[in-house]
Amino acid sequence: MKIALTQMDIVWENPIENKKICQRLTQEAGKQHCDWIIFPEMTLTGFTMNPDQFREPIHADAPTRSFFQRLSLDYNIGIAYGYIACKQEQNYNHFVYVQNGVTIFEYAKLHPFSYGEESYHYHAGSQIMTTQIGDPSITLSGFICYDLRFPEIFQKASRDATVIFVTANWPEPRIAHWYSLLQARAIENQCFIIGVNRTGDGGGLHYIPSSVAFNPYGERITPESDSELLYADIQPELAEQYRNAFPLKKDRRADLYETSLQPSLYDISQ
């Protein structure tokens, strides 16, 4: 599976310009025969605290959903993107996977970033989500930015998932944490961790090129680069092989430290 990791300089609160960037990058990833392209958190706006200006209802013909579904069909590629969802007049920070023009995964951020006042503007999600693709099937999961600091949810997701995406708007001053936590999540969950961060400036914060992929051994498999697109060839079966050879998960004491939150398989009929 070939994945394109974006390092997108999001134009602050400007969906029109950001759609142009997304189309250009998706077209290029398609030319490189990628199976997936992954965009950062809040792809079309940046990490805005003005959600009422940009939110969209969760339904099939919402503008952002329609836009990315069309890109997926036009360039024959799976797309993961972020947007501001509205449900019952409440705002959520969402992460979506689209394949063959169909939404196959949608997740609401479990941990709004209270330090950055996100929790004042966005409600927390309540479900860990997974989805299955391909034949033989591969199980994917995904989280958003601040979720990365909560390892319990990764243990839950990786019961089934061998590839986990983390999309972010993670600023430069804490970038060492970003790399360390992504690598740790790969090692402790014995899975591929794909971290996709934005670049540039927005909302008074500076972001640097820092998208990265780690394999289940915690080895970095993407180069350091300021390119808008990085590529990772991954073999999800490697995670299963490693788990069988080194059965770390069998020794977890789930009865002592797990919560009741269980992963849910995304129902594409929703």
C-alpha cells in the first residue's frame, strides 16, 4: 500500500484556496500511483476557533464531503481529510476516509485541546473507530492531533488495526513531542503509525514540515524533507507477523487499566 503524506501549507480560514491545493496534491499523488493521500487536521481552514463560520452538517451532499468524494473518484485514490462537522447544533473536529467516492470512516476527536481553548468551541467525540479495506482486508484507524497524548485509545484501536493515521495541526514549539509520541505509539502497538502535520502559519502559530511514518518496530520509513508530499510504502502484514513473533499484547493487563470505551467498526451504510 503506497501512501502520500501531505505537508500542506494551509491558507488560514480560506476553504476556496485550500481546495485548490488539495486538488493539486491529490492529482500528483494519483500520478505516483498512491493508494491513499492523507491531509492534515481541519484541512480547509486550519485549527480555527471560529467553527460556526465553517461547519457543515454530517450528510452525503455537504460541500466538503462532496468535494473530497469527487477528488477520490477523479484520481482513483483514497483520501483522508479533516473538517468541522455540525450535529444537533454542536461542533465537532472530524476526520474522514473516502475511498472510491464513498465515505468509509468518520471519527470525531475524542480529546479537544483545552490548552488551546478547543474544548470551548468543539464537543468531544465518544467512539474509537476502525474500518476495513481491501482483499485480503486491512484494518485502519485514525485519531486527531491531541489524541496522540492518550495511549489508551491506541491500544484499543490496535486490537484490530495495523495502520493508524494521526492528522494534526501540531506547532513547532512542541514538535519534539510529536515525533517521540508517534514513534512510541508505533512501538507499543506494533503497528504502522502515519503522522500528517500541516506547515506554514495560521492563527498566530508556526508549523514546520514534520509528517512522518513509522513501522511496527518504531523505525522511521519516510525521509526528512520539506516537500509537499512524502511517500511511504507499507506492508500491513508486517504488523501481524511481528505481533505473532513477539506477542506483546498477550501480556497486557486489560483488567487493571482499560476503560469501557470499545472500538466500533464504521458502518458505510450510515
